[in-house]
Amino acid sequence: MDATNSVSKGVFVFKNGATRVKGRKKMQRCNSLLDASTTKQHWFRMYKTHWERLRQMILKMQTNSYGKIIDDLLKFIESCQQTEMYEGFLPTAALLTGINQTDHLSQFEKLAEDIHNNTLSIVVLLPSRDGSSLKQAVETIVAKCIHGQQTDTAEEKPLRKNQLNLDVLHAWYTETHINCRVKPKLTVIIPDFELFNPLVLQDLILILDSYATTLPFVLVFGVATAISTIHNVLPYHVTSKIKLSIFQSEPSGTNLNKILEEVLLTPFCPFHLSGKVFKLLLDIFLFYDFSVNGFIQGFKFAFLDHYFQQPINALSAIIDDADDLQAIINELTSAELEQIRQLPSFRPYVESLQNPQEVIDILTNDDQFKRSLTPIIMKVHNYWFTFHCALQILHTLVSDLPKAPLGRQLRELYCQCVSCDVTELPEFKECMHLLSFLSKEEMLLKIKQVLDVVLQWVDRNDQLNIEGCLVYEVAPLEAMANGLAILSEELAVASHEQIDVDTKQDKQTLLSSQMGRQELREKLLTAAKHAKSESAATRAVGKIMDYFLGNIFQRHLHPPTGKKVPLIELFLYNDSSFIRRHIIGAPRAAVHTALNNPQFYTQCECCTLDESSCIIPSLPDLSIAYKLHLECGRMINLFDWLQAFRTVIDDVNSDGAEQQIDPVIQARFTRAVAELQFLGFIKTSKTKTDHVTRLTW
């Protein structure tokens, strides 16, 4: 009989002497899902350029943030086999990363790569999904140790699954590194310690400890909660086999604060969030997942949507100088110029102009309007520059006050300052009142901190000048610094001796014959509130507080509204409902829509419904069973439900209640009911065996 003449010959592969091609063809990288007409538009190019710049800044900050903890961990792995303190114990490191499971796994993937590149180690990443049983955990460790070190050109055949055990690993390790003076360590990283099966983990540690004399194992635990979790999971007879070293990484909240203060909440970011949108992203971070990466991706989504909604928003780009901005403006079409004229903040600007001819030219002449756009947009850039500087000054003053009425974090201040006039809030007035109680030395220290903040912003501007980027106006900042320096010198020489108030002049003012009774009453009350004597230091502190209020906060910390800042819409994103709809999912509504009207997602013509309550045979079985269960009450009779299901599926042969039900229809119904139970719509009834209980209403 011919070897290939078989009914099942299609199941097998006949190589016909062909050998396996060495090397695999690399897949071509997909640069973008957008077409060329979109990627060539000016708004997309500006978005891509600025987001890449922000991404590099964030990546640099995160690298510096995790750099110290990674260096300490690498030193631990290098030195754990060279000292005698680990003799008889299994070297173990516990890395506390904080409650953040999403970023938690990506951090340990990066950590495994750093350990592999910077130390003499064979690294094995063992997540909980690869260690559901002891056999699977050992097989994963052995496979990654042996197969991970083999090159593509190696002639050795990969070991079968039943050959993967620690004896084989010991033989391979001894044979491979027999001539090596320094042998590599076997570093096993468990990134999700809390999710690992405790019994499997205990047995695994005991087995690895039994091989510790011949195989240099090093364990790294990724702990997302607290170090007490290790002692709760591992009993004493297991913890006595390991020598634990604890490493504390930066919490995700602190990491986010640094990113906000250094990158996102700065004038060097061309895109700003309104108070509602920013608070929404913060709430997702604080109350859902503590994911810094999730916050950054939400910010990126808002950034892209801001530029995509209106291409004119690309005018908010960080440019090198006014000439580059003018070049961008010259590319605007008449329709885009009309969109700018339709912005809500454009009308107050036009109404503020005194020259009628200038108003006519801006509204009718596109060339004149293009020339006038450059100084307007430059004013918005400078507004954000002074706004963020004043915001940083306010944070320096109020962050350490008792009970922190305005909050201790810069992100809390930003939400309030960008939403309303912060100087009108009762919390702000309480902060100013508390600051006025500071001693002379404490106030001088505060002023020094404020001057350091102003100097830092001036240095940032100088750095941008060196890099060839947009240079902001630093004259308002220099005015702040000069005014505060003069007031601080006055406070430094002021004494605490009481200065008597001239009571004679007060008596003559109060006893004036032309004064009415009501006016006299008000002046008496005012005089009673103020002390009759005060020191020079108190007066100087009062002047400083008035300067902070009038010359800094009221002048530079007003909210970005269209009445005071023209064309602010180009820089500010405030569509919180759109962000909420796309970032915070509504799974219950989506599941109901998918089951009640499958055509909404499948776009299948055979599932088109005239009304949402209609049931047609071409619908999926799960959808039919779901729509039928909506017509029932709390208790659903399975036999009646099956009869209704059969009526919809096979309406031709549905006559006669005594007719035998087709086993295929019954199987389809059983599967649909099981899927509904899995989705959580029904559950089995304990009182009636032939009924199910409906869980949703």
C-alpha cells in the first residue's frame, strides 16, 4: 500500500527530505495604523513630536527613580555568593513596589533584563501563572535556565517536558560551566508574590534550598503590599531556610508627583488639563489601580484627542521662537482662521480693542489676523509660565501648614487654581492667616525658599535658551524676586519692640463733629479690632503677605478663562465626559447591548432588528436565551424556557407540546444557559430543582 494513500494523510506533514530553514523571517514593523494623509497633517506631526519629547522626559525620570534601588539590588546579587553570611541559607531579596499590579509586572520584566545585562546571572522570571503546581514551577525554572542560554545555532535538541527536573539542571550547569572560574548565579524572580500558591511556594523554596550547595540559587520576591505578607505566607520552617534582604522602591504616588511636578504640570508641556479632567485622571489613579502608566496613557489619550478634535490646537506647540510660530500660522487656511474667530475667548479680546479699524481688520482681513495671532499666542505661553511659577510659590508656602487647608501636593493646588480663583476660597484666606502668624525667622526662611523657586524657573528658561527652544519673558519673575528681596531685607533689620500708635490723631478723627452715628460706630469697631501697638517685624510681615496676595497670586494665579486669557482653548482640554466614556468602561451596559442587539457589534445583516424587543431565529443562541430570560420574573422554569427557545429556533416544527425536543436544540439551549450562568445573569435554585433564579433586573 502506498505510504501516502490514506484517509488521514492530510493530518500529517511530509517533509520529503526538506530541512528546516535556519533563522526566521522577521516581521515588518507596522509604524502606524493611520493613512499617510493623516500622518502628514500639521497637527499630527506636532502631536507626535511633543509626545515623544514628553515620553523621553518621563522615561528619564523613571530611570533615575528606579536607578538607585536597581543598583542596590544588583550589588546584592553580585555579593550574595561571595560572602559567608549566606552559607547554609538561600539568598532572598524582597522588593516592595507598592500596590500597583499593572506597573508591577512591567517593572520586574525590566528588572530581569537589567540583572541579565549587568550581572553574571541566569535570570528566570516565574510569574504565578507559570507556577500553579510544583511540577510546573520546576519545569518552568529548568526550561528557562537551559533553553534560554542556548543560541539559535545550537545543535542540541530541546528537552522534553518530562525531562525537565533539577537533576538535569544540575548536570547541565556542571557540564556547561566546568571550566569557568566564576560561575553564574541562578536568579529566580517571582514578580507577584501575593498571587503565588502558598503551598507550591513553600515546597519550591525547600527544594531549591536542598540544591543550594551545588546550584547557586538567588530568589527575588516582588511584594506589592507589605513585608508582613511574606511572614504570613511562609511558615517558620520555610523562612529559616532563607536569608531575607528588603529593598523599598519608590511608591507609585511619589513617582506620579515627580512626573507631574517636573514634566506634565509645567509650561514646557504644550498641553494642559482642566480641573475636571485632571481630577478624573487622579481619581482613577487613587481609587482604582495606582498605575502611573495608566495615568500617563490617559494623559496621552487626552493629548491626542485635543489635537484631533481641532487641527488649530496645534498652535499651542512649543516652538523655538516667534518666527517659527509665524510660519505655523501662515499655513492656516481661511476655514481654520474662521474656527479661531469662533472660539469663545476671541470675542472678549476683540471687544477689548480700542481701535475700530483694528477690529475690522482682524474680523475681515486674514493676513492682518495672521499677523496679530503671533503676539496673542505668545501672551498665552507667558501666562502659563508665570501661572506655574506662582503655583509653585503657593505650594512652597502652604504645603507644610497645620492641617494643610489647600492640600500638601502640587496636584491638589493645580486642580483648585485651574478651576476657580483660588484667592477667593476660604481655605486660601485661612492659609494666609496662618502664614501671618509665622515668626521672623520662619518668614525669612519661607522667602528664601520662594526665591529659590523663582531662581529655578529663571534657570529653566536659560536652559531652554541654550537648547534653542522658546524663551519666555522672565521680567515678571525678576520683579517678584526684587520685591521679595527688598521686603526680606526690611524684615531682617526690623525689631520686635512695640511701636505706640498716635492716639491723639485717632481721637481727633473719632471725635469729629461732622461724623454720623453709623460712621462713628464702624470706626469704633475697626479701632477695637486693631491693636494699639505693633512691632516693626509685624508690620514687615504684613507687607510681605500683602505683596504675596496682590502682586503674585491675584496677578498671576487667576484661572485660565476666556475673559482674561484669549485663545486659551488652544492650550486647555476640558472634555471630561469624553475621557470618562473612553477610559472608564461600562461593562454591564456593553454586555446588555451585545446580548440584546448583537448587530450593534457584529454588523451582521442577518441580525438586524426592527425593534430592540424582537427575537429572530438568526440571532446567536446566547442572545435568544438572554432576551427570553428578560421576559421572566425572579424564578425561571427551565422547561418553559426551553420550549420558548425551541419555538424561536424551530418555529416550523413547534406545533404540539408533546413533540420530542430535538437533542441538538436542547444542547444549544443547555450551552446558552451555562454561558448566562457564567456571565452572572442566573444561578441554580436550591428550592426548586427545575428552576433557576434571575440575578439581574
